[in-house]
Amino acid sequence: MAANRPEGHTPSAPAWCAVDFPEVTAYSMIFSRGPDNAEVLAGLRAALTDSEDAPDHLERARVVNFTDDGDDAAQAAGAVETVFLAYWVNPQVWKRFCDSCDALRRAGVYCETALIPAERWETIAGTKRPLPGVRNLTSVKFTELHDYWGAARDRMAASEHDRFEATPGSPLPANLCLIRSGQKWDECLADERERYFADIEPKLRAGIDFLARNRDTGCICGRFLREQNLDGDDLESTSFVGWFEDLASLEAWSRSHSTHLAIFHTFLSTVQLLGRPPKLRLWHEVSVLPEGGVQLHQPALSPLAELVT
Ligand code: HEM
């Protein structure tokens, strides 16, 4: 499971990854679009928290890619989107939830679900502290499989026997790749916070903007999320959620595109300038979906609709 690890490689910083994933995780992103959707959001939230078939882990965020805070034009155009990120350890419970949830069928609501076998997941974080995402369903362990290009693939158990090549499939191609890459600054002291927003965050936005506007990168759709509590109050964290045609496209951008390298190198030089371990919590989770592993509710509203055959 370390095919890409350079001989004798020792990571320059500690890192932790999730282990003991559910046999199949059902991970839904349930979007609600439109400026006047308070009632729809309340219905979704109630269903997601009160239902017998509620998810095992639930988060909320707003999509801020192109709208940013207070962009009236985008809001007027109905581009405002809220998303619930819901993780179930049992796909049958997820299915029951979807079949019985009326709020999922309201206007402007659509849902993208990944059904992820354990061996097609990988995560990485520079901390053991609490973080969003699938690691709320798993245990976490120290790993040395990081800090080299190709490490994400090495951490995915199925890479031992699968290259995850993009393959035509129905209704969606096989081996689509999904990343959630997070940044949490709530524990940063004032000087680190200042550096984050002056130096790193603008580069992160540039990278996300590049991916979201350049389909030839293999990025089908990229959303920048401002994370929130379930009441809709902003938290001090963001994440990027991106669908890619395959893992190779995601790897190519991260290892060689100037926008990710700029984020990466700025982070490393900021840590050096800081002169102490950063409190910024960075993490990501990546999955590669087998054929049939991506399901859409109201597909016409999803950017993934372009792939449906
Ligand atoms: C503040 C934002 C970000 C920072 C500071 C950052 C920094 C890093 C660092 C330091 C690594 C190496 C981690 C290790 O193996 O130890 C890495 C890997 C990676 N990053 Fe980022 N990154 C950021 C945002 C993103 C975003 C938005 C994406 C989404 C497309 C992304 C995709 C990846 C991928 C896929 C890898 C793994 C590459 C591999 O193992 O081959 N990163 N990043």
C-alpha cells in the first residue's frame, strides 16, 4: 500500500488518517437553492435530525464560490445555496431516509450521494483534534504515508489492485472522484489568523476559482463552503468539495498546478515564519466511486447531470 512512497522517506510533520471505515458509507450533499428557502431549510433540518433514519453525522454549510459574502447580484439571481452534509454508516438507512423524506422533493432541493466502500476512502489531517467529515464515523491513527505526491492514492486500500481509471458507466461513469479539503482556523492566535487571511486564504480562493472555471482540469464541479452550525451561523472553517472525472485529474492538479503549489508553499513558509506549530487545522477526505456509487436526486439541478447517459 505504499507504491508511490520514495525509498527511505520520512515525513517532515506528523499526520493522522481515518481507519475502520463502515463497510459502505452513504455520504449525501443535500443542496437547497434560492434566497427564500428558510422554510425548506427548516424542513430539511428537522428531517435530518429528527427522523428515525437520520444520518450518523450531519453538518451544514453555505456555498460561497462566486457569491462571496453579501453579493446581492448573485443572491438576486437565486445562486445562494445551503448544503447539508450527511454521513450514514448504513446505506439501507440512507435509502429509507430518502424514500420517506418529503423535504427532499421540495422545489430547489437536489442531492448528490456517494456510496463509498471502505477500501475506496482515504483521509489525512495534520492533527488529532476534532474535525468535520467522515472521521466522525471512524477511528483515527497516526500515519507515515503522507508528505509525498501519490500518498493519497497509497492510503486508499483498493489502490493495491485498482488503478481507478475513468470508465464509461450508466447512468454515471465509474471511478468519479470526490474530495473535501478543509481549513479550520478557530484555534489560531491573532498573528497566525492574520497570516492565514493575508497570505494563504487568497491563494486557496485562486486555486478553487481556477478549478471551478476550468473543466479541462477534470474538475466537474467545485464548491467552496463556509461551514456553519446546524442553525446556520458561520463557523471559523471552510472546505472545498470537488467532483473530478478521476483520481488522476485530482492528483495532477495537486502535484503540478501552480495554484495548488502556491497554496502549498505559502502554507509551508507561513509555518516557518510563525516559528511554532500551526493551530490551523488542515484535512481532507477523498473517495473514488465504483459504477453505481453516485446517485442523484433531482439530477437536472446538479452539475453532475452533464455526465448522465
Ligand atoms: C489552505 C489550503 C491547502 C493547503 C495549505 C494545502 C496543502 C497541502 C499539503 C501540505 C499537502 C501534502 C500533505 C501530506 O501528504 O502531508 C497537500 C496535499 C494534497 N492537496 Fe492540498 N492544500 C490545500 C488545499 C487543497 C485543496 C482545495 C485541494 C482540492 C482539490 C487540495 C488537494 C490536495 C490533494 C489531492 C493532496 C494529496 C496529493 C497526493 O497525496 O498526491 N488541497 N495539500
